[in-house]
Amino acid sequence: MTDYLEQAQQQALYREVTTLEPVDAVHVRSDSRVYLNLASNNYLGLTHCPIVQQAASHAALTYGTGSGGARLITGNHAYYTKLEHELAAFKQTEGTVVFSTGYMANIGAISGLATQADVIFSDELNHASLIDGCRLAKARIVVYRHCDISHLAELMNTTPCQGNRMIITDGVFSMDGDIAPLPDLVKLAEQYKAILIVDDAHATGVIGPGGRGTTAHFGLEGKVQVQLGTLSKALGSEGGFVAGSRILIDYLINRARSFIFTTALSPATVAASCAALTRLKAQPALVATLQANALFTRQCLTKAGFAISQGITPIIPIPVGSAKLALAMAAELKSQGLLLSAIRPPTVQPGTSRLRLAVSAAHDQAELADAVCKITAVAQRFDIL
Ligand SMILES: *Cc1c(COP(=O)(O)O)cnc(C)c1O
């Protein structure tokens, strides 16, 4: 352990947690200084929406702080029924099932669905929770180059399969902010009768009409068999979910070990998710504000000389290269009041470390423009611009 930690420190790969006190949806306090938070997945600022906060506190005061058991035993309070019903309407699927985190939804769904005879085709930049789900499943795993449809087609054509084929992808990729080529993936899945699994952790509340996600963004409702999502990012609460056919949901309730063998979420958490979803449905303009802020930030960065792709997703990577440089730049920006994450291996490949900006609907554009000025000056000083 000591060797590992020393080595991690030498390579600028050491990780530690710091304690931050949220001030509002996009500012945090640390050591009595306030920072602009550009590292959070709180895309719509719903963590600090008074209606959502009141729903959580009312639920805790009325029903207690903990659920006291797994959902299949005594933990399934009424907020769950309401949330799953409303999520299904939102995702336009027959059903949904809520897990305790997005991570647990993903590992439970994949390992519950895939058997030894199956083959899983997985995008090389998929989120760790999808990778871990694949590893837990006994199926063969075939990794295709990032968003490379012809590579995937070639692999599907040449890989023998006795059971089911599955294609797994992030909807919006968590470290690059690009959107999976879903229309092509759907075509390929139909051609090979493969099951398509899309993780919309960074797409729910972010893209598509009303924030309904990647499937809705491309108008492919009914074409994606398994949609995964989280309640912990744009929806400002905690938990994860699977959306799909009734039979898929019933099957996972019976088969997903990360659903069965864990304590249910607290009433406060689930009530907060319900309220956040209601808020989003009543105020779809929140999604437009988020997308406008994302577009604005990308344009500011492009004007400043960064090679940034345009787009509406709020995840904006600024390529840096080495982990040491990314860490040093993040530290310098922190000293100027900006909190953004230095993304390093093993989250990304060695040599592709980056600063990652996460934009929120709760940011104002003056703050974002000022942040880009600071990032530009630091990038020039560190010779990456
Ligand atoms: C954050 C994330 C998850 C995990 O969701 P949690 O609710 O935080 O456990 C899953 N998939 C992707 C792509 C993510 O970015």
C-alpha cells in the first residue's frame, strides 16, 4: 500500500477527498473562501430548488430518515411507486426500476441480463460502472473504438455468438461530452438482433426534448431496449434507474443482485427525486438554459483559441496531456477561485489528462466568461495555448 501510494504521488495520480461546504448550486466554501464550482454534475441546479428541498425535509420529518430495509423486504415506501411511475412517463417506457445509485443500476442491469453465452460489445470510453457491469457478467466482452460504427460492425460480423448480442454505450460520454451515434447503433442493433443498452447519466435532464435523454434527442423512442440513468446529476438527488419494457423491469427486480441485496434509499432522497422530476416537467426551460450556457462556454473557449468542439452538452474537456500539468493548472485555477477537476488516469488514458468543465443552468454567463478568461491566462502561462 505504501509503495502504491508513494508511486501515485510521484506520478501526480494520487487522489484525496477535500471537504467543501455548498453555498448554493454553483458555489462552494472552503477555508472561508468561496469558489465557483465548475466540477459538479448539478446541471440544473436542482439541489437548491426550494420545492425539492422542502419535499426532502417533509419526507424525512414524516417518514423518518432511513428506509430500514431492502426494497423487497420492508424498504419500499410509497415515494418509490410514485417516482417509478413518473420516470416511466418521462422516459416513455412501460416501466422503470430505481436502484440506490447509478453505479448499482448499471452493474445490476448488465450482470443480471448477460449470461455466459452472450457477447457484449462495449465502447472503449464507456463509464467505469458499465465496464464493471461487463466484468461481473459472465459474457464475452468485445471493446470497439470510441463511437466507431464501422469498427463495431466489423467486430459484430466476425465475433461468433451462441446467445444474445448486446451493445453498450454512454449516451453522453462522461469525460468527453460527445453524444453516441445512436441512429447508427440502432440500425446495427436491429441488423444483428442485438440488445441496445444506453447509459444516460449525463443525458437525463440535459439533452432531448424536456431533457428526456439521448433516445428522445434522436427521436428513437421505442428503439432502445435498456435505458440507464441517474438521479444524482441533473435531478439533484441520489439513485439510479433502468427504463424499458415491463418484462425487463420485472426480470431485473428478480435478478439484479445490486437491487436485491441493498437497503432502499431514504424517503427524503426519493421524495427529492420526485419533486425534481416534477420541477423539470413544469419548467423545461431549465434544459434550454443549460444548453445555452454550455454553448456559450464552448464559444468563449473557441474564441480564446482552444480547440473545442461545439455542442450543447455541458461536459467540456480542455486537453492538457500530462497528469502533472493538469494537476498544476487545476491548483493554479483554484487559487484564483475556480474549482474544476483535473481528470487523470485511470479515469482517462495516460497522456490524455485534461481539465474538465461542467456547466450548469445555475451559472450566470458573466461568471462563465470570467472563468474562461482565467483559464485562458493560466493555459498561456503553462504553454498549452
Ligand atoms: C456518474 C455516472 C454513473 C453513476 O451514477 P451514480 O448515480 O453517480 O452512481 C453511471 N454512468 C455514467 C456515464 C456516469 O457518468
